[in-house]
Amino acid sequence: MKGEHLGELEELVLLTIGSLYEEAYAVAILEEIKKNTNRKMDVTAVHSVLRRLEKKGYAQSEMGGATTDRGGRRKRFFVLTQVGRKILDDTMELRVALYNKMPKLAFAGIQ
């Protein structure tokens, strides 16, 4: 498997691709991440992450048809690969396992 490490922004973008399913293109991914995380980022950052995810084999893309509302320009749509879904599943499993290992302590008074 190529590039098994998954960075935090890569994970967010990959999860967003999965959640948007057939409507996952750069601007839609950006808007969804902003809406859900209140992060300030631009579309060039999303494009950079999308290229990395494709290079790692976690996502793949294809061009959609031209539309009049985009002035005849086409959108590049992204989908998860099987490897991409597996890395998300593995990442989630690790996060939950680590979370569940934390003691159930009260942290009252700590700011």
C-alpha cells in the first residue's frame, strides 16, 4: 500500500469525499469542511490534498461534463478507493481504541 500515513487534513478531505459521494469536487469539499469545522482554508489547499490522496491511491478522480452554469468548464469529481476506505476504517479504529484507553477521570478545575 502506497503512503500509509494519513495526515489530519488528508483525513478530513477523505472523509468529506466519502460523505459527498458522487458530488465530491474541490469547491464542494472545501465548503463542506468549512461548514463542519469552521476552518479557514482555500481551494488551492484542497487541490493540493486531493493530488496527494490520488498519489497515495486513497482517492481517484474523473472529469464530469461541462455545464453552462460554470461557463462550459468541467468539474473533477473524486471518489474513495477501496484502499482509501480501508485507511479511514483503520484510522477510526485506532482513534476509538486510544480514546477508550483513557481513564474516566474528572478534570474539574483544570482550565
